[in-house]
Amino acid sequence: MKAILVDDEESARDVLENLLKRFCPNVELLAKCSNVEQAVEAIHTHKPQLVFLDIEMPNYAGFEIVRFFDHIDFEIIFVTAYDQYAIRAFEVSAVDYLLKPIDIDRLKIAVSKVETTIDHKDAAQRMALLSSTLEREELKSILLNDKGYQYVVDLDEIIAIEAQESYSTLYTLSKRYTASKNLKHFERLLCDAPNFIRVHKSWMVNKTHILNYSRSDLTINLAGDIQAKLSKYKKEEFEAAIR
């Protein structure tokens, strides 16, 4: 698999190059670039399948690379020492990433994932969502994978999320989605979204869509005829959140 790497620090480029040689022999590294402008030229020249891309660089941030292309026909793995908010932005937009210092097992998994599931059709959408999420202080939307399709869903549209073993059902104002992520994933993703409350081991709700709730039955009635369960252990926390 042909690849290039982009990082403004020479030492970081050398470290990743050595790790790829030792642990990912299927990756053929064709160029090392120190900024986005060099990377754009290298991509046009070498046509890589994969680009390892640092976020923080001079002139342009790494995710801005998509502005130089009408069509994204390569996969991107971000390599970053960024903070937790940026990590959540990567997860929201279904973009893969590696944290510095690079964990070897995580590197192997990320490369293997690209090798087995290369699919560029949604790359531009994923990058656009990443860019908008990083530029905002508050999370506004997430990207969902449902039956092979990807959807950008506004948080305001989500009524509730229900656990279905290792999957989750997301109820929105317009349709229902089945996501291949468990409820814990969404709880972590939405931990800073003020309207979302974990109310039960199987339910998370958007409090803006609550119609009423029953203290005796421990049920929450929401828009769209959705009825969520309320755990007796979450009752006090729930009532405080909706006051």
C-alpha cells in the first residue's frame, strides 16, 4: 500500500518511518513532507492510498488538506498530540487517528483497517465534519454508520439512544438509525453535550425532547412516541437535570 507522511517535525517523521518499516512492511512510504503544500504536491505525484497527517503545522492545519482537492481518493490517518476535544472530534467524524507517542499495536490496527476497508466515497464528508467540529467550541453533529451508509446527524434532531447489545438505535425527529457502536461510545462522545442524559443502562435521552415522565412507572415519554426507561438509581440525577 502506497503512503506518504506529513509532519513539520523531522524527528516525528523519522520515528513514524522507522515504525512503518519495522511493523507495517506492506506500507510503501513514497514521500515525507513537512507541510501541507508539500503534501499536496506529493499526493498529485505519487497518488498514495494512505496519508499520515499531523494536525498542527505551519500555514495550514492538517485537516485543511481537503481544500486542495476536488475529490479525495486517499485515506487519512491523523497523527497528533492534540487534546481530548480533538480526539472526540476525530471519533465524531469517523476519522482514524494515532496519538503521539505512537502505540505500535494501535498503528498496526489503523493500517490494517485502511488495507481492508478502503472506501473514499465519504472521505470529503468526514473531513468537512472534522473541520467544522474542531473549529467550534460546542459539538453540533455526529457522523453515523448505518447499513453501509454514512449520515451527518444534528444533535438537536436526536430524541434518544437505546442500547441493543453491541449496537445502538438512535431515534431522531426524521428517522431511526442503527449504529454499530454501543451506548458507552455515545455516552463518551456526548459527555460535553449539555442536553443528553444517561437515564438507564439501556437509554440516553435528549432532555429537549422530553414530554413528561412517570415517577411511579419509571418511564420517560419523548417526542415521536418514544418511551425510555428510567433507572431508580438515575432518578435523582435525572430530576435535577430537567429542573
